[in-house]
Amino acid sequence: MKPLVVVTGKNGQLGWELEQIHADHSSEFDFLFIGRQEMDLSNSVSVEAFFTKYQPQYFINCAAYTAVDKAEADKETAFYVNAVNVGLLASLCLVHQCRFISFSTDYVFDGNTQTPYLPDDATNPLNQYGLSKREGEKLALQNNPLSVIIRTSWVYSSHGNNFVKTMLRLMNERPEIKVVADQIGGPTYARDLAVAVIKIIAEMHSGNPHAGIYHYCNSGIISWHQFAVAIQQLSGLNCKVLPITTNEYPTPAKRSHYSGLDTSKIVADFNVIIKPWQESLQECLKLLL
Ligand SMILES: NC(=O)c1ccc[n+]([C@@H]2O[C@H](COP(=O)([O-])OP(=O)(O)OC[C@H]3O[C@@H](n4cnc5c(N)ncnc54)[C@H](OP(=O)(O)O)[C@@H]3O)[C@@H](O)[C@H]2O)c1
């Protein structure tokens, strides 16, 4: 029998991308994709029953409370889904001898630096979403030291809600748009991250014992404004993209000015490939235009 890989959050960006590529790996693994309808992660009874019934060998938790601004007013739900639930899943994986992979965010950092963050650098989240994700990292590793936590940033895909799709919509509707130029970070094409996750599972299955916190994003660190300019140029849309400051675009959740992630540890430990952000953006735009 092939090992079973369970993926939560099948309707989100990353879960959906994993479902798109899973057929390429169906000779090595069986896959089960689940959404909120199949398993509500805020209900611990259904989660426990699920493990007993399916006995997965790999559990990839792509489900999360990802509404960064909404989390400021709804922190209880954000903490339940991103912290309590992640800790519970990690414990159940330990009990059922299942490797656990979950995802975190660049928002665990405060941005008071100018060089890419390493996984062991001190954290200091500036908003409730970042706090909930940081708590989830801690609980997962406390409850199950074999957990792999992948911090990622600025995730986009041809599916779901994200910056790339919002920019294309606005650029189609308006002659000019204003985009924040003083927040710097690394875009991540969810398809690339999905490929990296499958590689990590394959490595684990061949006995790779590495665990802990990792960083994954495409290579190259840019501002949201630079990202928007690239989207405009590659899509050929007739729209001016003007730079503004964070102060000119206030949001309920505070964002850091710098959130570059150093990805060298994930490359060294799991042999994953990191593509340049421009190449990945072009690939995604081919599906959207
Ligand atoms: N998006 C980003 O820019 C970004 C940046 C840094 C880190 N990350 C992290 O990367 C991971 C993947 O993100 P993503 O962009 O793929 O997220 P996403 O598109 O927002 O998808 C999240 C999924 O989680 C599901 N979910 C939420 N609460 C649930 C619950 N109580 N029970 C079951 N399912 C629930 C949602 O279901 P519904 O569809 O039913 O709502 C949704 O399908 C997450 O851990 C996220 O925190 C994302």
C-alpha cells in the first residue's frame, strides 16, 4: 500500500496548487484533499476521528486563518485556527507516526533589519495574524519536534484571492493605481511552493530526518510597487503604477517594512529548487491572461 498524504485547505491557494500537481506523484503516494466541509479544523473531535479513520503518513496543513486585517478584530478565531489547531494536529501526527508540515509567515518578524531573515532569527510579530502564526509554530514544535514549519511570504496563484489577481483587475478598470513602495519582501508562487512540498515529502520518505522551521519564497527581494510594475509590464495593460508610502495606505493590521526571507536552509536540508520571482510571475500570468 502507498503512503497516504493528507492535504487540508484544498480550496485555498496552496492546497489547490498541490491538488493540480499531485497526479505526477500518484505512483509514490496516495493523496486525500480536504476542505472545511470535510473537516472543520475548529472542531477537535472531528480532527481526532479523522486520524483514527485514515491513518495518514504525511499531513500537509494548508488551512489557515489568512485574513490579516480581519484578524485584528477577530483574534480568537485566528488564534484557534492558526495556533491551537496547529498544535493539536502536530500532537495527533506524533501519536499516529505521521510527519506534519504546516506553514507560517514572514509577519512573525518586525522588519527592523535590511538583510534576509534566517529561520532562527528573533521574532517579533507586529499584528494579530503574525502573533497567531508564531504561537502555532511554537505549539507545533513543542508538541511534535518532527514537525516542519515553512514560513512563506506574499503568496499568489492563478487560483484564489491574491495581489497579482487584484492588480490585474484594478489595472483593467483604472488608468492609474497607487501601490506601497516602502514594504519590501519576497513573492512566492504557490505552484513553486507546492512542488517544494512534494519534494520534501519524497525526501522524508527516503529517510531525510530534518525538521524544524524553514523559509521558502522565490528569489529576489522587491517592493509591492516593483511587483505591481512587473505585473503591468508583463500583462501589457495600459495603467500607470504610482509609488506611495505605507502612511498613505493605512490598514487595520500593522505591516513591517522589510520581510525578506533567507531560503538557504530549506535548499540545503531538502534539495528544493528556488526560482527567480520574475520567471514564476511570468508562468502564473500565462494562466491568467
Ligand atoms: N497568502 C499569503 O500571502 C501568505 C503569506 C504568508 C504565509 N501564508 C501561509 O501559507 C499557508 C497557505 O496560504 P494560502 O494563501 O494558500 O491560504 P488561503 O488561500 O487563504 O487558504 C486557506 C484555506 O484554509 C481554509 N480554512 C480556514 N479556516 C478553516 C477551518 N476552520 N477549517 C478548515 N479549513 C479552514 C480556508 O477554507 P475556506 O476556503 O472554506 O475559507 C482556505 O481554503 C497558510 O498557512 C498561510 O498562513 C500565506
